[in-house]
Amino acid sequence: MADPQTDGSPASSPLPKGPLYAFALPPSVLSTLQLRTVSAAPEPSPQPEPPSPEPGSPQDQPDVQPTLGGGAGRFVCSTTGARFDTVEELRAHLRSDWYRYCVKLRMAGKEPVSEEQFDELMDGLSSLSGSEDSGSSEGEGSASDTDAVATLLKKQRLSRPGASASAGADEAEEAEEAAYNAQRALARTPLVWFSLTAEAPVQLGLYRALFPSNLLRASGASADYLGALRNLQLEVAKKGKVEAGEGGPRRWTLIMIGGGHFAGMVISLVPRVVKRGKKVGGGEDWEVGEVLRQKTFHRYTTRRKQGGAQSSNDQAKGNAKSAGAQLRRYNEQALADDIRNLLAEWKDDVDASERIFVRASSSANRRVLFGDQEGALDQKDDRIRAFPFPTRRPTHNELLRCFTELTRPKTTFLSASALQAQDDAWLASLAPRPKPKPSAPAPAPAPKAMPVKLSAEEEAFHDRWARLVDIVRRGRQDALVSFLDKHGAQLLPSLDGIDTDVDIDRAFPPFLPGDARTLLQLAAQSDHPALTQYLLLTRRADPTRGPTVAYDLAPSRETRNVFRRAMADDPGRCDWVGAARVPSALTSEMEERQEEKGKERRRGLKERMKERQASRPAPEPVLDEPAPVLEPPAGAGRGGPQKLGGAGSGESGVAGLTPEMRARVERERRARAAEARMAALGLGGKK
């Protein structure tokens, strides 16, 4: 059930004005409260009672504990109530089907049955044979006994709490599932909601942590929250004042620890009557939450900008040796000692507290609060609770805020239709999600191809091809000529069958990568004009071989001009424009004209530069003047700091420098003086 939201308090609300207190609810409100349940599901159908025994039968006897062997027995089974004389008989009983069946009944919230009733239920299973033998040999644990008990449980549908024991109709199963979801919904929420009378749509919510621990473990149907709420109320005297009991006021203990901060408080549940002055309104009022004891302190234990305690960092990365790490380790131990001493001092108040609320998230903080030392808390104590809402840094004001949040009921004003809509939405969220459809199995990865082991001849063949490709990529023409003369017939055999001929246009073998598949394409792609010209003109390589021709692979103009010159020398050799993709021929006359145009362009540029220089006025000669020398300020001693190129005259400006550095300083001074003179004459200089 989702937490309802407040719609606003109506004018005709039966609640008194002002905030309510969980331990001092008005009698008019307490008498009309009803436990809110999820109304979308009906109550589960009760399990039919076993048939009543006939008069005079063994069952029609006084209610006594069953015994074995006719004796009283020293050993008693807490589940079935059976008594035994020896430990061996008790152990045999714990392995019996009767004991297993009674355990299932306990888990379902039902009372166990006697051994005679269990035998009758087993006899009623017509589908089983030999049940009498299994009942007589209950300690053997045979397969037939296990099947009989499983069949009986399946027939009575005792698989989970609140399940129906009907014949298994669909309507009963749906109602049973809805009731079980309703109990789960109530158990999941941190608040227990109560409603007033139907005429007044008012709901009150109290935190589940306020109630005793036996209610927290009980199911939604068997938990008596109304009775527990009445027991939590404080005793009110005749004049309407709340008074403390004989052992002092009822109290809580609240403890928070985290990040080196600690806050503890023992607070009274009995409100204190405060008299208001005339300016405030006069009369008497209640002040809830009188602090009996309180203490807060802080120590530097966490690592700044990195977070986490020093002990956690030491466990993960080892002990750090810095001064800050040692200080944090000391503070952690001092903080733990302070907390233990405080708990030992407060031991009487902590033992008298009804509830102990603790916030200690990390394991190190929990070791400080729980342990064997004096005053430490017991983890198995039923009074210990966790704060059912987020909390802030441990401070005294935060503890007061948490106490007010825990003890002040939540009030909402929702209509029946709004509550029904919230119940349906909450139950729908608890419905089991549909199982995802199994996806198609992923195809098995293809097995990796095992490398083929080459023979000695094949390895030599691969090595020679690699050497040939490397020679062409480096542009070594002489090495290529000698290599082809020696191994060309083997690597590039001619189709004519003559061993001495070399097919220069033969494609590379498949094991060589790259776009270039012939020697001409590889030479053009590697941008070697001389080697390209040798293969194209001397070796008569075919420029039309594809799929990417050699002209398109050439990256520079000089290499592409080799193809254009070959087109001009032998235009009928091949389809230069279509197949070889050479745009036009390049003759020697065209190159000469291009060279003449370039020379004329350069001459014209030089003439224009001379005219521009002649138009400028000639600069007047200026004698070199020494650089201005700045006098050192008054009071500056000779032992003061000296700056490179700074103030100073003579040897004082370059004192302590090497001869090379002195020459550099002198050149810098002269350069700055020349620039200053040129700037004064307007003839250039740095802008």
C-alpha cells in the first residue's frame, strides 16, 4: 500500500487541533480506529477443521500430550509435543513424516495435528499404497514416505502462509494469491495505517518500528496492531496530566554515528506540562520530548576530498605512513573509547529504554556499538530498531527531528475511491513480472583458422616476394634490376613458358596486402618517378592494369608527368585516356614553354621588387651610439641580485657570467639599440 498523500484537512475533521502524539492519542480517536488493509483482495477461505471424533473413540479423550512407550518421557518435541525417553527416539522422530508435516503446518500459521490424525490423513490418500508400513517405519525416510507427505501437502495446498486448503478451484486460487499479495504489501511499508469511522475519511499512519517485535514478525492477518497501540498509550491522571510510573518516565535511546560524528540521546516519552504566559495565550500546554541525557562529539577520522574512514583505506591499500593517517587512526580509537565510556555511563538508562534506535552504517561503526565490552549493545536485543527514513549528519537537532518524526502520526484525508485506487496500483506493482522469453541462442563462433605450416620452398618463395616489394617501396632501381635478373623468372614467370622471360605485369600473390597489385602500381604509389619511368618505358609495363590504375595511385605531379610523357612519346601504345586514365600528353615543347613562363614570371617579380626599393627614400647614415646606461638606484649594494640584461654598467651588469653569456648579452644590447634607431627614423623595426 503506497503512502497516501495529504489532500488537506477538512473543516469537519474529528481530529483535535494541533499535532498528535503517538503515545497520548485522544480517547475519542483511539476508540474509533480500525486497521487499514488492502481492500482489493478478499480474506482467504479458512481451512476445514478435521472431523470431530466419535464418542468413545480414542480421540474423544482429555487433551494430553502424546507419548511413546507409555512413559512420561524426559525429551519433548517443541513442534508436535511428543515425549520420548531417549535421545535416539527423539532423533528418529525428527526424521519422521509426522514431524515434517507439523513443521509445514507451523509455517502456514496452523496448529499441528496429533499422530493419530496424521495417520488418518495418510490413510485417506487413495493414490498411495503401503502407507501403513510407512507410518510404522517413520525413522527410515524412504522414497515412498517422502512422496506421500509431498502429495498430502500438495492436496491441502500448504505451500505458503494464508493459502487455502480447498479442492483447488481457480476462484479460490485467485483469492488466495490476492490475500497473500495484500499481506506482502502491508509488510513492506514502513508505516502502519489506521482509519477512523467511515463517515469521516481520515487516516492515521504510525511507523511500524514503534510496535513490539512480535508484531513485526507476524503476518498481516494475525498482527494485533490496535491492541498494541492501546498498550503504548501513557497513563493519564484524573486532571488530564500524564504522569511517570514508579520506575521513572518511559524513555527511548537514540544513537547515531558516522563520519567521525556521534550523537546520543535518552529522551522521555512522558510529555512535560508547560505553562504559557499571557502574551503566548495563557493556559497549559504539552511539550513532547524531554531530553534526559544527551551527548555529541566529533573527531577527525575521514579523509578529506577522498571520503571513507582511515581504517577502511588501510584494509584496502595497506597502512599509510603519513602524519594525517596516523592522526586519523588515533582519532578513530579515541572516538571508539569515548563512545564505549559513554554507553557504560548510560547503561541504566539504556536498559530502561523501551526502544533503541541506532544508525551505524559501516561495519567499523557497528563494532564500536556492539561487542563484548562494558555497556555495549546486544545485536539480538528486540528493542533495537533502525531509523525507517533517511537521516542527516549526527547532531542533537537531528536526533530531536527523528524523535518528532517517529512519534508524530501522519494524517491524511483521502476518500474511499482514492484509497481504492492506491490499493489497486500497489497490488499491481506487487504482481510477478512475466518471465522474459528465452532469446535465440547466439550462433557459435566460427573456429579460428589454424595457421598453415609452410614448407621450406614455400617459405623461401614468400621471403623473396617480401624482399621484392620492399625494394620497390624504397625506390632502389639498381637493386631491382639485379633482383629481377636473379629471381624474376621464378617470381614473375612468363606465360610463353620461357624460363628466361619475366612477366613484369604479373599480379602479386594473394598473401601480399595492399591496393597495388603490380610492380608499376607499387612504384607509382610509393612516389618514385625514376623507378616508375624505368618500369613504364624500359620494362614496358602495362599502365591499364586495374582495378585501380597506376596513374590514379600516383600522389605527386612529378610521378604523374611520367605517364603523360610516355603518352606523348608513344600515343598508340594503349588507350591512355580511357583505360590508363591519363588526361593529356606532355611533350618537351610544352615543358619548355611552361619553363619559359615560369622564368618570365620570376623576372617580373624581381623587377617589381627593385622598383619598390628604388621608390623609397634613402636612409641617412647614423653612427652607432652606445646603448644608454641606467644608473643603479640609490642605496643598492653591489651584492644585490643581478638580472640578465638588466640595469647596471660595465662589469657590474655581467658579473658572474661566462664569456659566452657575456657575448650574448652584448649582442642583445646592440640589437635593441639598432632597433631603437630604425624606429626613430621610420625605416622599419619590430612592429
